[in-house]
Amino acid sequence: MIIGTVKSYESDKGWGFITSPHDGEIFVHSRGIEKSSRPLMRSGAKVGFVIIPSKQGFQAAHVRVIS
């Protein structure tokens, strides 16, 4: 699991970006966020996630807010 920080997340649009020191900026879609963490997705929140391939490149999945 990779640890990163929510850079931005637009709940009304269902997507945003997570930053990680080693992986840079990673796209995140609401489908990749664990249900219990969706209300907690705010800029600056620490998250754990994995990176998976998608049609548009790589994106975060299994995203869980850890703080």
C-alpha cells in the first residue's frame, strides 16, 4: 500500500488527485475509494491506496483515508 495526500477531490464530479512522494500525482475516481472513506476525502487528508492501470493511464484504487 502506498501512502499519499489528497491534493484535490471534487465530490460533486467524483474525481480528484492524490500526491505521493515516489509516484507523483495520481488520478482518483470515486469508484476507487472505499465507501466509508468517501465523505472524508478532503484536500490534505492522508490516504492509503494502490495504483492500477486504466484506459487513460494509471489511477488510484482501494483508497482509504488514514487520518
